Amino acid sequence: MIVLFSDFGLHGPYIGQVKAVLYQQAPGQPVIDLFSDAPVFDIRCSAYLLAAYADSFPAGTVFCAVVDPGVGSDARQPIFLHARGQWFVGPDNGLFSRVAAADPQARYWRIDWRPEVCSDTFHGRDLFAPVAARLACGEQVPATLQSQGLDNDWPLDYPAVIYIDHFGNAMTGIQATSLRDDSVLLLPETDGIARRLNYARTYQDVSVGQAFWYRNANGLVEIAVNQGHAGRLCELKPGTALVIQSVV
Amino acid sequence: MIVLFSDFGLHGPYIGQVKAVLYQQAPGQPVIDLFSDAPVFDIRCSAYLLAAYADSFPAGTVFCAVVDPGVGSDARQPIFLHARGQWFVGPDNGLFSRVAAADPQARYWRIDWRPEVCSDTFHGRDLFAPVAARLACGEQVPATLQSQGLDNDWPLDYPAVIYIDHFGNAMTGIQATSLRDDSVLLLPETDGIARRLNYARTYQDVSVGQAFWYRNANGLVEIAVNQGHAGRLCELKPGTALVIQSVV
Amino acid sequence: MIVLFSDFGLHGPYIGQVKAVLYQQAPGQPVIDLFSDAPVFDIRCSAYLLAAYADSFPAGTVFCAVVDPGVGSDARQPIFLHARGQWFVGPDNGLFSRVAAADPQARYWRIDWRPEVCSDTFHGRDLFAPVAARLACGEQVPATLQSQGLDNDWPLDYPAVIYIDHFGNAMTGIQATSLRDDSVLLLPETDGIARRLNYARTYQDVSVGQAFWYRNANGLVEIAVNQGHAGRLCELKPGTALVIQSVV
């Protein structure tokens, strides 16, 4: 299975062009759109999202993951990573740092292969998709194993909003296991109000219109409003900082 | 064929996660996104949409249909329904009532199977998708046939907007066969104007900018504007009530 | 491979319904969404987009391409075209004129086949998809070869914005090869400012927030802003006219 993770947008031709490469070069492999709307150019939010959502896919899954504001720069190298039995293909800009941190045995390779024709701005299609196709087919890719692990300066928990979903729920970079049921989440002050959110197990446990935090279905702390849009109500967006308050 | 119908949104990871389950558990089955943006939490609009749009799929199709504001509540039961030769897997909250009403032989089962791990808030992925996969593969699912049919208090025609599409067209819950060509559709007053819409066969039959109603390609009455956006022009949204006036 | 190009929108049931037809009538054929959000009803922008983006697909690809404000009118005929080794199925309204112009050997057929049931407003599903499925399977379609080529009044370069993507980049109808590196692109005056855009190879070559033009990964001139949204910053939308100034 090949899984796509990017900030390319659902609209326009980009995801379709990547899939056209995959269907031709890895025929018969299912291709899944996981995120096509990761926060644009936001590597840190994307790194936490990818780590949380990759977790539920089986071993052997190949992720073609591209959030790549530095595309076309010589400083940025194409790599692939093997961690928790899964493959991750993309840029070496930090996007894979949280995935790598989850597996002490993680190894990564600099990709030496180059396509005959490579655009300056669409390595997702021209370079990363062909490499993902080969890995999915169990084929060799010319690459150099790196002796050191990926840099990883970011902590386990990122106390910030990392994604607003279709319902307006705000996923955070905080592990669900890092908070106790009596932990309180403090939001930044808006209009003179500093909201304090308590835990609830699910929507049904709070009244309509009330904001709360819960443990989402992928192991992240998530902010929601029963039958409301947390993002708009609480003025949250990717990058909004949160404070965790644990009651003693 | 497995068909997805939900209010999960096209954005974000939810549809991808459901598909990952289906591709693993029902390999080789085509999976179609029918609606991923059914009106959020609006069971009634969704029930009419699903009934109208399921109709064009072949017998044997399995619908995994989830509009489920009560997810995680004990009161809400997971079910599957067999109607018009098709299978429908989802919550027992009324979403399938219009589909069931279309077939006097419709039968439904309470799903007794539970996954080893089930989140509180994403039964679409954890419970309904695996059941849909099994039904699509012709496998047994532990379930209890219910002796009575599904409750069905809603009438054949729901005189309201149930969906606004990409062009701004407003699908209604009114069967195309329920109106005569000389029927008039009254919209709620906006800015002191109460619009009266007449029938036209297609866009070409009215002048540019004119609002009208027509029989859409799935048997529903639909409100449109030639080369315009009916939803914005007429201030329509899912739930907007309509009045049918039949000229004598 | 069957490729979808339309203005149907990603939202709602239309693309899913087209795919349901294709999966049933051309089982095993990969189906790719290229554009589902071509500029609504804008045949000219769509014709240039289609020609630029079809180019990267292999010979034998079948495009089911529908931007069809005249659907349901008797004046508009359904056709298919063979150009550059690819097939294009859709309306004869000019959508294929740029694709046809790229191949002096292009030939086209009027489709004589009609489905048993055909809606007035959704020929994409009822007529074009079944024809695309047959062509993809190498089957005959009742059709009449036309003795003349498709009309083609539009020039090679269309100096206008033809699409705004998810990042806010503005694709233009100008071939990348038509401009020199010292060519300047003049935008229409907004708020008293008439912007003059210079060429850069990629985002990294200009400062953050600066607008420029570059050659995109599909051979079109594209307007972008480093880490910004060119569409909003420069008030561009499909149809916005541009002036090419070549420095002497």
C-alpha cells in the first residue's frame, strides 16, 4: 500500500499526477490519500500529524510524504526512511523527525537516483513518487545509507494546534497518553477570554456548544465543540500555542 | 463495489483511513466516494440524499454510510440493512429510513460483532468499514435480524433543500415525479422578496441569471440558476424550507 | 488509464457517479482525477489547462473531459478525438481545440451511440463515461469520423490566468517556451499599482513575499509568491488578462 501525505491540496492536478506515476510504476498497489491538505509549508505541524496517522497503517506501507517549501534548493536532500517497519519517502527537512524518533532502529538513506527529467518544483511527482513505487514493489533504489540518525530536536509533545478538520475540530501535537483526565488545556486569550478546556470522553458527555478536549481516534489530544466548530469558536489554527495545566 | 457516504469531509485523514481498512479487508473491491460532504450531523437531509443517490448503483453494492452525531453513545446501535438488493452499513439513527421505505421487503440486523480495538469517536473506520468489507466479500457478520422494520416517520417528499453542490445548485428532498411541469416552488422571503420558481427542462431553456427548478439526473427536484449560483442568489442552505404550489 | 477532467467539483456525488460507471464498464482500469475543479463553465481556460496537463500522460490514455455549459442543447454534439496517441471524450464546444492543435494528425468522431436512458443534464455520467470505458477497453463505439479538423481559433499562447491552485499560484495560458528569461509579465492595475513580474527559476530565488513568474512543472508560465498566495496578493482569477513585455 502506498499512502500520500502532502500539502499539495485536494484541488488541482497535483495528486492526480502523482497517482498517475504510481499506477504506472507500481501497478496493482492500492494508493490512499491520507492528508492532501497538511498545513501548507508547515513542516513541524506536518511532522507530528504524519507520526500520529502513520501509526495505524500496517508494516510494509510506503508513505510518499511531501511538505517541502525548500523544493529546488540544493541544500535539501531527498531521502527515504525505514521506521517501525514502514517506509517514508520525501525531503530531509524535518518532516520525518517524529516518525524516526518513534523507532530507535530507524535508518535512513540519501536517494542517489535521479529521474531523466526532473522539474525544479514538483519533486513529489518526478522523484519521490517513482522511488515510492519502487519501494512498494520491493525493488532496489540507488541510495546511500546514512551512518547517523535523523536530527530530532522536537519533543514528544508539541503543545500546539496542528490541524483543523472538516468539523472544526483542532488536532494537537500532544499525545493522548501525556494528559490525565483532570488535565486542563489553556487556550490563548481571545477577546479578553482565556478559555480553559476540560476533558470529556466524547461529544455526548458535554452540552451542545461546549468546548472540551478528548483523546482522538489516533492517539492525539483534540479540541472539539459538541455540534459546533472549535476552530472558529476558539479562534484556533495550525500553530496556535496551548498550555497544559495539570491539577495537583 | 463499496460506496462511501458520510459527512467526514473530503479534507483530512478520515476517508483515507476508512479506505485503508477496506483495501486491506476487501482487496480488489472498487471503493467509490459518493458523498463525503453530506450536511454535517444532519441525518434527515442525509437520509433523503442517500436514498436518491443509492438508486443508480447496481444490486450487491455495499454502502458504508455514516452521518452519526451520536457516535459513542450507548443509545445508538450499529446496524446493516438489506433493501432493493443493496446493503447499507451504519448507525440506526434514521439515516437509512428513506432507503428502507423504498422497499417493503427491507430487513435489518443489529451488528453484534465488535472490533478488538474500537475508538469512541470513529466507528466509521473501526466498526462500519470492517463490516462493509465482510459484506462485500460475501462473508458472515455476527448480527441479529430484527423482527420489525426501521422506524420511518418521514414522508416521501421532504420540501426542503438537502444539499448545495459545487455549481451552487440546490438539491431538494422532493421527488421529481411529485411535481407537475406547472408546479411552482416558493422560496422563503429574503430581503422582502419571496421568489417563485417555475419549471424548466434544462439550463438552456431559461435566460442567463434566471432561477428555476428542474428534474435532476437522480430523480430529485433541484433549484438552479443559468450560469449562476442558486445557493448564494436565493440564500439557500441544507434545511431551507420550500413550499410547493400546484396551479389548478 | 482513464483520466477525469471536469468542472464538476470535488464535492458532491458527480465524480463518484462517473467512477461507478467506469469501474463497472472498464473493470481493472485505473481512474485518475486530474482536474475536478476546472474553472466552472469556462471552456477557454479549460482548453488550455487540458492541453498542458494531458501532455504528461502516456499514449493510450483516455480522457473523459467535461466542461459543458451547453449540456442538453441540441446544438452541442458529443465527440471523441484522437490526438498525440491519446483519446479525448466530451463535448464539441471547443474544449479539445488546443489538444487538437498540438497534433496535425488529430482526428475526431461524432458519437452516434446513445445510452438507453440519458439524463438532460449529466452527460458526463450517462454518455461520456460509457464511451470512455469502451475506448479504454479497446472496444468499438458507434461514431462517424469527421472529414474536417476541429475548429481552432485560439492562439498558441493565451495571455491570461487559467487556474489558481491550492497554494494560490496562478497558472497562465502562456507556454513556458514562449517567454525569455528577461521577459516581464504585466498584471492589470489594482489599487493604482500595476505589478511587473520578473522571472525566477524557483521560490528560493526570490525573497519571502515577492511575486515572480516561473516555468511550472507542466510547461506553463505560472505566477507565484514565495511563501505567499499570488491569487490573493495580486487579485488574480481565471480570465485575468496579462501583458507580455519582452525587453529589447
